[in-house]
Amino acid sequence: MKIGCLKDSRKEQKKNGLIIRGWAPQVLILDHEAIGAFVTHCGWNSTLEGISAGVPMVTWPVFAEQFCNEKLVTEVMRTGAGVGSMQWKRTASEGVKREAIAKAIKRVMASEEAEG
């Protein structure tokens, strides 16, 4: 991944990865060979970037058209798994449980799409 254009104050190399503070070059990140899956809120731009990169997606829509975009990814294209978010929630107690997130991540990482 070419990130040389980022100022040193915005990037930090760690033992097991790279931390980018602020805006991140998502298209470059998704195209990197180390990416096995993409957790996305299913905004249209992120959905298109994930599809273009051929990366399996864990879908976590929050509001508006994101639920329709999730259906495109999970039911039409079958390139992702949802965390079970069915509608907009007002409080954290109504949110998605960690077990559902873990299940979706395991599902896409074990799929043929994740193998590249």
C-alpha cells in the first residue's frame, strides 16, 4: 500500500500493522493483499469500493439507503454477511451484539471469496 503521501504525524507503524489518523485512503487499503474482509456501514461509496476491490464485506447498516445497499451485497451479489442490523436503533442497548459481529466476520473469512 502506498501511503507515502501522508504526513508522518498522521501515520504510525506498529508491530502488527499501521495506524492512520484522520482520513485514510480506503481504496488503496481495500486493494491491499492483506485485506481479508471489510466491515462497512454500507454507504454507497464504501459499498462500491468494496465491490470494486473484490473484498468480502461484513455489513452493518445504520440508517437510510444503507439497508438497501446491504441487501445488494448480501442477497443479490452474495459477497458479504450481515451482522443482523435490521433497522435504525435509538440506544446502544438495542444495538448489534458482539456474537452477531463475530459470526458475520467468521462467515466471510471462511468463504471462498476471502481466499482470493
